[in-house]
Amino acid sequence: MRHSVYLCCQNPECSNDEVLFVCSALNEESSDDTANYYNFNSQKICHACKEKIIYFSAPENRNSPLFKE
């Protein structure tokens, strides 16, 4: 079964509604198994967040207080 892919922005100053959540705390301990780093250039991501966007599909992170549906 394929899990949903979520966007994560490392910049806590980003408040764009298109960014699902800020997860700088999660990023600190992330391994390559749970997070992959990409350059992401999209109008859906605010300018402050373009440099480091993380895609991950770890359902156990859904209960994190950093998650915003």
C-alpha cells in the first residue's frame, strides 16, 4: 500500500498555507530511510521554503504536533 507523501519545510518563518507543516524538529534526526532532500521549485511553496523541502511517507509521524492536516 502506498502512503501519502507530505511536504516539510525547514524554514520556521514560512507561513504559506500551501506548506502543510514545518518540521525542522523532525529533520534533525531524520535518516535517509525516512526523509529525502530535494530542491523544490514550485509556486505552491513559499519563497522561504524553496531550498530544502523534505518528502517523506512515514505514517507514524502523523501524530506529531508539527502535523497540520
